[in-house]
Amino acid sequence: MLSRAAERVYWMGRYLERAESMARLVSAYSNAMMDMPTDAKAQWANLIDIVGAREPFGKRYQKADERNVVKFLLADADNPGSVFTAVRAARENVRTTRELVPAEAWDYVNLLFLAVAEQVPTALSRRNRFGFLQEVILRCQQITGLFEGTMSRDASYRFLRLGQSLERADMTTRIVDTALSLLMPAQETAPEHENILWVNVLKSLSGYQMYRQHVASRVMGYAVVRFLLHDRAFPRSVATALAASRISPVRSAE
């Protein structure tokens, strides 16, 4: 496999996962901010720090309020971590490697890009934001399901999974960090508000039901963190993602 093709397939998987995970991150933080008490003193600037983009954000925006932060993470074409930029880059990588992926992949990724380009300007308001984020997540899951269900387990698939898994591990830790950043400034937060926050974190990773079934009936912060970092049965945990990132030798069919 040519190194150029391997690189593009790797970044295809990474950008698609980044778009989905960024949508999950913004959704989790938005829900948490609405559920936290008014005296929690949580700031939208925390979300910029979580994604490690304080410097590029500061160069283009004067104030880290809700609208500017959401615009930077969802719609900013100059931010390499925004949903719009990630989807655009994924589309370009699919376009240049169409012979390596299922034929339907181009159609689905192109439709994802068109939907994001059309809807992202109106997704900055809370009224439209959650519907937009949910659509991004569902479309990305559709594409991931296509790859899982129709790609041969060859070198192309392995490089795609490598990019996807590394990005997933990275973003799961950032979503956990979202909750911690909200709790640390408000050490006197009531237990019921802390519980709501961790429920939102689990739901943002589609892990609430699995946590309740396999870990505990009660949502507790330390147990949620352990579940999302170390549980080897949950697909979006850091441990599972890192295990999936290992590239084993490709064996030819006998």
C-alpha cells in the first residue's frame, strides 16, 4: 500500500471521528452548562482549554462567550478542529481514495458535508444547536457502520481504524475533562448537580445504559471516570480505543 494512500485513509478515519466527537463534546458541555447551578461559575473558555486551542481562538475572537466558542468549534473554517473543517477534510480524503473504500462512502460523506455546510450557520443558537449536533453524530455513525460492515480487513481498513481509534481515545479523555473542569471551580456543588453532570457525560458518549447495566445502578463520578478510561468492554472507552489502534500484520486469504 502506498504511504500516501495510507496517510489519506488514516486521516479519513480521524477526521470523521473528530467531527462526531466534537459534536459530542459541544453537546455534553452545552447540556452540562444548562443543568449546573447558576453559582457554579463555569465559563465557556474552559471548553477552549479542553481542546487545547486557547492561542488560535484568541487570535480571532476577543471574548470567550458562548456564541464565539460554539462558532469556533462548529463553524470556523480556519479552526482545524471544528466540525465543519473536519467534515470538509474527511470529504477530500474520501474523494482521493475512492478506490480503497466502499463506493457508498463517497455518497454518505458528501451528504454529510452538504448538510453541515447548509445547517452550521444556524447551529450557533441553542434552539437549533442540539438538532444539528445530533444529525452530525448520526450521519458519522452511519458512515462508520458502512466501513465496519462492508470493508475487507485489509491494510486500508487497518489504517482507517488506527486514525479513528486514536481520535476517539483523545476525545473521550477531553469529554471527561469537560466534567472535571466544571466541577473543580465549584467544589461546593450539590451532589444532585454533580450526578446530573456525570449522567450528561455518559449520555454524550452513548454510554449511560451500558454503565447502568455493567457497572452500577447509581451514577458516581469516580466510577464513571474509571468506566470511560479503563473498561475494555465499552467501545468508546480509552482502553478499548487504544487496543483497537494496534495494527496487526495483514494476512492474505488462504
